[in-house]
Amino acid sequence: MTTFQSATAESNDVTEQVIDLLSRHVVHLVYKHSPTCSLSQAAILEVYSYREEAGALPVTMIEVFRDRAVSDGIEYVTGVRHESPQVLLVRGGVVQWHASHRRVTAAAISDAVRRLAVDVS
């Protein structure tokens, strides 16, 4: 089972921090969450469900209000437009797949990981 890690803007160099975050693991997920959004409440349950699967990837959660600089920095560094809720599949520091809003489902995440033939062992 994987666990959630959180990311916060603790340094002035957000770009460097985002690059470090994206390179934290060879392959992992970044989940952007809004605690005030009903779609995010449903999406986080889907991420939790995915996380329970055998061989699930590590997940880093960004709370978009608390960690606004990091959330915006991810958009700047990756070129992937910010949306919330949003999940990014990252390999080698590069976003390989992403989904947002109602498309954040355990099945969609699992399918993306499988399609990219990601070795999670």
C-alpha cells in the first residue's frame, strides 16, 4: 500500500521545488485537491481506491489553496493547465498522462498506468 505525501511551498524557489517534487520518484502520481470542491471530494475517494490496489504508485497530494505556489508552479514547469481536482502521472519528472474533474477515477488511473506499461515493482 502506498501512502500520501504532501508538498508545501517551503522555499522561495518554487520552480526548483516543483522540479524536485516531480522527480521525487521515478514514477508516481501527483494529485491536486481542493478541500472546498465537491468534485474533489469524490476524486479523492477514487485516488484512495486506486491507492489500495496491489502495486499502486506513490501519490503526492497538493492542497491547492494551502499550496497555491506549488500548484501554480506545477502548471508553469509542466505546461499542463491547472485544474482541480487533477491527477498527473509522472515518469522521469515528465507528465505522461493527466485527468481532471470527473475523469479522476481509480479505473482511469489504473488504465493509464497499464497503458504506459509502468513497472511499479
